[in-house]
Amino acid sequence: MSFFSIDGVLLIDKASQMTSHDVVAIVRRVLGLKKVGHCGTLDPLATGLLMLTLGRGTKIQDLLMSEDKEYVGTMKLGEETDSQDADGKIIATHPVPNLDPAMLEAAFAKYDGDFYQMPPMVSAIKKEGVPLYKLARQGKTVERTPRFVRVYRHQILKQNPDTIDFCVLCSKGFYVRTYAHDIGNDLGCGAHLQSLRRTKSGRFSVENAFPAALLKETPRDVLLSKVLTLPQVSRLRGA
């Protein structure tokens, strides 16, 4: 892999409050490479696996983006926000009822399998070329098209009086904050996504990712050693 030919995939563990674009920009500078893309935006609040495509690796970006994703998150019960996550403003509060495990499981199970999900206004989806989040900042709400999504499995990891830790394996294009918001509505108390971590994308795991917090101080040759070649990516995908 020479200076002029860096082709492959770099797995990054994104830190909270960094944008996906921030990570791409830093990697471009460290590697001296213009052609860097990413396989699925992570919100600033979220942490975890961000797959970067380098050089000719960008040609398989759509293929990698289409794979299923696994997330671990925490939803905060009793509070709704305008963005459906903790970065937004609280727009409604409700008392949290005593939820027995069966009630909670039923609320999650409702969203197993295939269904249509309404994308939130605070999202990167574009309406006539303008990202919805920009329209949301102007106080505008526009009609959105529901997305066909799938939840392959879920697990309730921990139940507290006003928070729920969970894990979900879902299809591409799935909004976990909308998932938390909708489950909160079904429970009758509202909810928003308090924290989120992407743990897997296809067969790639955050356990093998390089910490984004170390990128700026990492020597170029060290970061290069972390790049998966295209043949390696193909083998890992089982292709």
C-alpha cells in the first residue's frame, strides 16, 4: 500500500460529539488521501463502528452500507425531545408507570420483523435537495415517506425505573431514536434515545476498530497498518 494507492476499509470507533464528517476529515489529513468515504452516518451523540472506505474501496461503499447493523442503546422514559434523542430539546414530560417485564417485552416485540418507520425531521434525508434537519431548525415540518425496515432481533439488557438498556439488530436505514420514541409512545410515557453505540455492521465489529480519539496523534504508518485491504474485506464478508 503506497502513498499513492491506499485502497481498502478502515474501521473506526467514533467518539461521542464527533460527526462522521469530522472523522473522515481527520483520516484524510493523516493519510494524505482525498478519496475517503464512510458507510452510514452516526449521529454526533452516537459512538461505535464507523466504516471508512479508502481509494478504490469507495466502489464497494454501497455494498457495505447495505449490511445489517447492531446497536446497543439506552432510552430515557418519560421525556420526549424534538430530535428523539438527548441532543434535542425536551418538548413533553410524562409520569413513568410501573412497567412489568411482560409489558416491556410486548412493546419491544411489536417492532420485530418488517414494518414501515417514519424518518424523524431531524435527519440527513433530503427534501428537494435540503436536509430535513436544516428545515427542522427553521421550525418547519414536512411530509416524509415511511421507510420499509426490519428488526431481526432485540434484547432488553437492563430495566431501571426510568431507563431501558437494549440491543437491536436491524436493517440499513433504521432510526434507533425513532424506535425508542415509538416504544415510549406505546408504553404511554414517551421516551427518547439517551445513548447509542453501533457495535456491528455486517460481519465487522467495533471490537476491531481504531479509536477516533487517537487519530490526530497517530503516525501515518501506524494508521496504515490498520487498513483492511480489499481482498481482506472480501474474505471477512464471506464473499
